[in-house]
Amino acid sequence: MATIAIFGGTGYAGSAIRDEALRRGHTVISVSRKEAELAGTPGFISRAGNLHDPALVDHMTVEADVLVVAVRASEQDGVRLADAVTMLAKAAAEHSTRLGFVGGAASLHVTDGGPRLVDLPTFPDIYKGEALAQADVLAALRETTADVDWFYLSPAASFGASAPGEPTGRYRIGGDVLLAGADGNSDISGADYAQAFVDEIEKPEHHRQRFSVAY
């Protein structure tokens, strides 16, 4: 079993990954601005803190086998997630800790060689800030040195607290092109996204790359 530290373990994706990892018997350290209230849950540890604290990140990369990043990419308190990638990569490489990022769907291409979802004229302006910030995170990860083992998992286009879906126990894996079903819809539930994420932690297949998941 692994020790998994999740920055953003109380958020939508982070809590789904937390619950799936705990269900499988892993030790989970949830790091968020407020400590999570899961007192008495076997294998669960809650810590208060944030991703932009270098000392905390260094400590977590010592304590954990995998560090999961499940926080907003756009600016918060004057810093963006992309600003932390260099620091995260340095700590992870030093302590041989794997990095797993909850990514965005908008940087996926709508067709092979086609535009990204975020670049379509129909993409809602309200989501562009976060979408472009997530794309910057991916670009920063791709620029890290070869000794940093990371993966970035993009969900389907319909994913989040507003469209939680139902657990099905199934999913399809893709690459840099947005996955959609025969009906044209691109979706994944929080539980099934978490299943794919923890599957990758348990059986690593995507090293230093982005992959995607949908039904």
C-alpha cells in the first residue's frame, strides 16, 4: 500500500480520490486550508496547509510515495498553480516522489491536430481563466527535467460538482484528444475519475505525460 498526500483533499476531485484511495487501503494525507473532518477513519490523516509552502511540500514529498495536486490552477492570493511547478518538481525529484495532477479538459484537442477545446469560439468566457491556467501547468510540467516522474489526468468535458454523475466502475483512457461517446457527450463521474486516478497510482503506465479519461 502507498502513502498518498493530496493537496486539495477536501475539494471535489481531491475528496473523490481520497475516498477511493482509502477504500483500497492506502494511507491518505489530506492537505487543505482547513483540516478535513474524517476523524477515526483508518489510514486517514488531515493537515492544514497550502501548496505554496516550500517547507510543507518538501516534508510531504519525504512522507508520501505520491503527491496529488487537486487545487485550482488560476490565481489565488497572488499566485498560480503553474508558479509552484518548479518547486514541486525539485522536491519530488530529490525524494523520488511521484506527482499526480488533477488536470483540466479544456486543453485537450477536439480532434487529432485540431484546436483545443478552450480555443473554440463557443467555449464559455467564464471558464477561460481556469482553463488557460491549467494549460500553463501542463506546459510547465513538460519542461521539467527527466528525473521528475509526473502524470496529469484530464477529465471529460462534463466533470465537476455541477455534474457529479453516478459511479459505473468503468472508464476509457485517451491521450491529448477529447474523448466522447457515441452520443457525442463527453462526461465522467467523480467516482470513476477517481478510480482511473488511483489505478494509475497503483499501476503506473503514464510517465511524464498527460492522459485523459471519459466514458
